Amino acid sequence: MKILHLYHDIMNLYGEYANVSALERMLEKSGVKFTTDRLTLFDNADLGDYDFIYIGSGTEKNQKLVLQDFKKYKDFLVEYINSGKVILMTGNSFEMLGKTITDSDGKVYDGLGIYDFTVTEQNKRRITGDIVYTSDILTKPIVGFVNKCSEIKGIENHLFTVKHGLGDYENAKAEGLKVKNLFATHVTGPIMIKNPHFLEYIALQISKNTDGFKPCTNYLDYERAGYEITLGELTKRFEE
């Protein structure tokens, strides 16, 4: 199995590298042999060689730097997504998949244009907060944290429904993007550390595209306990 952590050094706010670390640990526990390539700006990769691709969150400045480099992968990325292989994008990385990103000064950057949504960054104001989301693909809610300065409009296929906290834009009831096995969300945390059931789900999707390994989950007792505490505390806070 081959993993690609793309822009691992420049899109790595909030310790997002731990999403890859969490998957690597599960693969080790499951007896799966794997390699992880960590590539960045000006490197080149054949995306089709990989079973899982991850891109994390970056500063707004770094996102614009990456955007120019990321465009070289557009056609290969479309093919990768259409093939049903698994890709996870967290934080502002998935904003690059849309039509445009308008920064806080009004400058417009062309995105990859794979999807029709648009991104507008707020005037120097960050939008932050804890969240609780639900999803049709999961039996348990997602917990985590959102720290962004953007609003997204025009997404048709959302990943999450907002139970508590921030959505794509003010008062929005949905968040993120899901197309086949593309999973994209502003949730940081990292999401696969705080939500072991989501880690298991991602591993299962990868398994379906590879040799059908059975993900080992019996080592996740502490992670599950931490998740239950977080979910309980956040639910209590939001519903008071």
C-alpha cells in the first residue's frame, strides 16, 4: 500500500500530520505493509500510484503558494477521485478545488475549478469554534475544531450536517465536501485522532480498493474514551 502526504511541510497547521500518523499506526496494527511518500512544492508525483492521499491545512499565504503548484495535478486528481480511491483534505486545503478564492483584500485567485463552489475570505477576521457534526456515512457524530477565515458557497455534496457549531458560512447547516471517496472538511483536531470511528471508516474505504485487509481497532480504547468525553462535554456546553 502506498500513502501520499502532499505538501506535508507547508500545509501542516495544528499538527495535521497526525492524521497520516494515525492511519500508519492502524495499518501497522493490521499487519499491512505500506510506504509513505511526503512530497511538497515543485516535487512531482503520479497520483495513480497511491492508495490514499492526504493534504492538510495551511496559512492563507501558504495556501496561495500551494494553489499554483497544485494546478499541475488537476487532470490526475479528477481521474483519481473518479476512480473511487480515497483522498482526505482538511482545513483550507480543499478550498483549492473550487472555482475561485477571493482574499480579504478582494484579490481573486482561480482555483482548480473541479467543483463549482466559491470561497470568500473575511476581512482579517477568523471564524473559530468547537463543532459537533453528523454524517450519513457514520453512526456517531464528529467532534473537532474549526479555525478559518473563509466562507464557502455553492457546494452540492456536503460531507457533514451541522449539529452544533460552524458550517460552510454563517448559519449554514452543512459543512465540507464528499464526492465518491473524496472527504474534505475544515475540521482540524486532527480529525482522525479525535474521531477513531472516522479513522476506521477511512481505513475500510482504503481496504475496499486494495487487498481487503481488516482494519485492527482493538488498540483504540483510549482514543474512544477521549472521544466520548469530548462529545459529552461539547454536547453539554452547546445545549445549556
